[in-house]
Amino acid sequence: MAPPPISDDNSGLVARDREGDNAAPLTITEISQLLKRTVEDRFGFVRLRGELSGVKRAASGHFYCALKDEGAVIDGVMWKGNAARLNFRAEDGLEVIATGKLTTYPGRSKYQIVIDSLELAGEGALLALLEKTRARLAAEGLFAVERKRALPFLPKVIGVVTSPTGAVIRDILHRLADRFPSHVLVWPVLVQGQGAAEQVASAVRGFSALGSGGPVPRPDLVIVARGGGSIEDLWSFNEEVVVRAIAECTIPVISAVGHETDTTLADFAADRRAPTPTAAAEMAVPVRADLAFTLTDLGARQRRAVYRPVELGRERLDARARLLPRPENLLQAQTQRLDDLAERLRRGLVTRAGAGREQLAGAAARLSPSLLVRSHGEACRRLERAQLIPALVQRPHSLAHERLAALARLAGQLYPEKPLERGYAIIRNAAGVALTTRAAAAQEAALTLQFRDGTLGVAPIGAASPPPPAAPRPPAPKPAKAAPPQQDDLFG
């Protein structure tokens, strides 16, 4: 029956009860209870065949799992009492037949089977498919040992293909930082679910296609990593597209998928399998502290190798030096000769001083007071005979006086303020600097005119025509020339 049409009057934001409508809205809990009773009444007893996946035992003793085939999956739960009666260990990948009833779980809007009994149905179909794929790829030589490449000792760049939000990348980065910090490139991908295999294969091929010297550095090593999980969680790494991408990668690859007990086809195709992502980081780089210790030890051995010949040479030199005569023994003859020459020098100086003393005594004996008096008298008579002529003194003095007077007259004419006496004026700016051009005077705000008898402040009037020249003033009388000073006569 089609629902009644909704009129335009009921298209508002707030719901209203319509007249004649007896279909009251149900709550979520009410509809969930209705669905639960319907499913339990219709499927009160069922037997399902499928493959176990995500097996987990809770601390309470309850048993949780999922049953799946190629096209669907259904959650299952077995309560503690029935789980305790299982006569085998349930593991992922086992094909089983579960007996029980279907019900719903309103908290997640899911339906599930409550298992009363669980029986083995044979080898799991998923594991059988996995084994067939492994055998086919191994026959092609993708897992051959001779294809494995050695890992670089110290990769500068490490590419990691994993989920960027999981704990795996943090564990790898933490371990690399502890051992040897390296440049890490993370290619984010899905690690489970639809499309995960294609993303992982594209990431591996993308790292392999990077060229050297490009904007993105080419990794020296690639790590394909994922945390632990069930076989279906790890199934993306069993896909043929991922295996072939790893086998064709031109860069050495470490597979670190799952925990130590988990094995995928990516592990067979990779150059090295790591039991955990942390172990992959340990395989990728050495311990920097160990390398530093090794370098220090090699440096010490190198220094010892260099110093050893020097030490041996020093020992041989000391041995030969002990066979040489002592230096003082080699210099004994020269020392004795030096002492002899020093003694001869001392005696020669004494003898020379005695001879000089005798010569001085002989010369002193030839000097007498009468000889000195006679020499002094002759000097006085020569001085009395000498006559001083006044002209010899006055002539140089007159010449010097004339030159001095000429310099005084020239200095008077060159004195800057001398022209003021003839009616000229000096134009100065506010700083007192004399101005010599009209252009310089026109640029000043105020000027000072210096005359013979004082100064006068004026202001320039720009480019106006200059005032008519004043009548010339009669020249001032020249001061009488002072007579040159006369020098006193030296002879009175």
C-alpha cells in the first residue's frame, strides 16, 4: 500500500499529527525490538557453513568470531557454557558448520548468529585459495632465493608503505630514531578492506619509479608494513597484484606484515621478511652508537699504527744516542783553548794600559804654568790689535729693516678689512661667512654688511634691480708713515 501523499501544508520544519493518521512514529528501541522478534521467530534454528575469521576469546569466556564465504560475512557469538564444551581449538581459516539461531544486536544495528555448537567442516576454502596462489607464483620463480637482493648497509632514504594513522609507522619512526635517524618517506595506503591491495601495489611501484635527483628523493630501501590481524585482515598482502609489485620493485624491499606467526605471500616475494614492523626498522639501519664505537676503535688503531713506527724510531735513536760521546767531552780541547786565549787577552789589556799611562805621564811633564801664561798673553795682544768697523754692523741691519718695512706695507694691503677704509663693504651670512657672489647672497634669509665703522643687518629682495650706486666718498687721508726705528750705536 502506497503511503498517503504529503500535502504542502505538512512541509514545515516541525512534525504535526495529521487528521485520521493512526501510524504513530516508533522509537529506535521499539523498531529494534520488533526486528529482533521477527528475525528470531523466522530463523530460530539454522545451520551455517563458512570459514572462521576474527576468532577472539573474551576474558569472560565468551567466544566471538565471524563466518564468511566468498560473498558474505556474518558475526557469531558463543556463550561461555557452550564455548567450554568445544573439543578443538578454533582458529582463523577453519571451515566449520555452526548451529544456532539468528538474532539482532540493536547497539550496532547488526544481525548475528548465537552459536550452540561448532563442528569442523574440512580445510578452509580461504586457506586452500591461498595455497593455490602461492604454488602458482612460486612456479613462476617470484619466490626464488636467487632473486633476493642484499639490503643497503646504511640507506639515506627509507620508503614506508603503510597506514599513516596506525601504530606501525610510529613504531618504525621511533626505532629508526633510536638506532640511526634517517630520512623517511611515508606513502599512505589502506592496509585492509576493499582497494587496499591496489593501493599497496601502486605505492611500491611508485617508489620504484622515482628517479634520482628529482624533487622527491628515491628511497634506498622500501618497507611494506602492517600490524597484526586475522587472515582476512591481512588478505590484501596475499593478493597477486601486491606480490608481483614487490617482486618487480627495483629497490630492495622488507616485508613486515603482521606479527611473527603471521605469514603472507608478500613475505615470500620480498627480499627480506621481518617478524614485526619494529624488527624491519632494526634490519633497515645499523645502530649509530655501535658505528660510532667502531669508528672510534678504528681511529685508535690507525693512530697506534701511525705512532708505532715513530716510537720504534725513537727507541732506535735513543739506543744510537747512547753510543755517541758526551758533548762536554767533545768540547774539552776548545774550552781549554778558550781559557788560554782569555788569559792572554787579560794580560795584553793590562800591558796596553800601562803603556798608555806612561805616555800620558810624559805629556803631562812637558806642560808648565809659564807656557800657559805666555800663550794667554799672545791671545790678548791679537785681540787688542783687532778693530771693529760700525758699517759692518749697520749695513746688514739696514737691509733687514727695509725688507721688514716692505713686508709690513704688503701685509697692510692684503688685510681683509683694509678695503673698508676706501668705502667697500663685506657681505656675510648668518654664520659670519663672507659671500662673494650674488647667487649665494640671494639664497640667504638674512645678510650682514660690515662697514669701516660697524655692521648693518639687511634682507635680500630676490631678483630686483640693484639700487643706483652711491656717490664716491673722498679717500681717507693716509696715515703718516712712521720712521723706521733707529738702532743704538754699539760704540756709543
